[in-house]
Amino acid sequence: MTEYLPLIADNGFQLLIAIFLLYQYFNKKNQKTYKKKWIPVVVVVLVSVSTFLAYDDLREIKQKEDNNRMPTTAETKNAFEKKGHYALNEEIYKSEDGYTITIPKGFLYLPDRDGSLSFAAVREAQNTKYAITIARQETTGYVYNTVPKIIKELQSKYEGFEYTVSGTGKSRTIKFIFTDVDGNNKSTMLVSKRGGTFFVVSALAKNVPNEDETIQKELDRIVDSFNFI
């Protein structure tokens, strides 16, 4: 099943950013970032994306709460190999975290939650790599002022980064494109909050042909299928 795992090591900087942010979060000397509510949410976004972009290890990051612990990329890889389920047909996945999402045909997905990583799925088709992640983080704060900080972090690291934001209330959808060694890439990301928990739903496609408009529609359809139950 390893052929379904993206083997991209050039984007390990996302994990370095996450480690840096966690350091600053607990650094009392820097009052601008010490215990700021938005930092854990940004870390979840960075790590959930980098799970499928790198095989760097996050063993240095340890959190007290098992529910808020993000598994290392090595652990995620091992989980895909041992417990991955293959979607022979399109499926509706119902999570113990209280939501449903559509899994398109051909994705390899993990049926069990592991800490903050609530759901993960990967697929490769015609040289384009796909990843779906749903990360959860129990924290305080608001969606409307967290999303700009997420965008700022992504924008500072991706070449050719362009984005749009839509939504109101407790949900925002970010659509963005960027370029790297794999070529053109697209992603649709939903940031939503229920009670005291943030959910970050990401659908990513790497090495996207310029003329293919169906990929963006599929990413949108996956994210739009996310519903709380």
C-alpha cells in the first residue's frame, strides 16, 4: 500500500515552523506569542498539511493531552501500511468526532482517529497526488481572527501563493494555489469550530495540470461534504 503514500520530502519546513511556533507559545520571554490562543490552531494546520508533504519526524513535539497530540509522520505512514482502508466506491465516512465526509473512490484512508489527526486519506492518479486531512484542536479563540494568521503563515512559505476566503460565523473556507518542485498545487481548506474544538478540513492536490479544472471541483466537493452530526 506504500504506493499510495506521497513521497515528498522537500516541504519539511512546515514542520520546522510548527516546532518554532510551539517553542514561542511556551516562551515567557516573548509576550507577543506566549500562550496566544491562535498558535495551537496554526500548528495543527501546518502539521496536518505537512503530514503528506514530508517524512520529517515530530517526536520532539509532545503535548500533555492525547486528544491534542498530532501523530508523527512516521506513525501516520505506518498506520496507512497496517490499517489503511481502500475505498472501492465512494463512501460516506462517519467519525466518532461527530461529523461526516465523503471519501471519493480510490482513496486509501485511516478509519481511526490518532490524537489531533481525526481523519486522513491519500490517492495518486495520473501523476497527481491527493491528500485529505481533518485535524482537531481543543482550544479557545475565534475563527474570524484565526484564519488571517493561518493565511499569513502559509503565504510566507509558498511560492506563487494566491488565495480566496469565503464564509461567515464559525466557518471559513480558504482556497489557495502555490508552486513548488512538483509544479502547480491546489488546496481547499475549511476552518470550522464546534463548541471548544477547531476542525481544519484540508483537501490538497499536487502536480495539477494547468488545463484541468475538474481537480479543483473535486477538492471543493470533498470539503463541502463535511458536516457536523
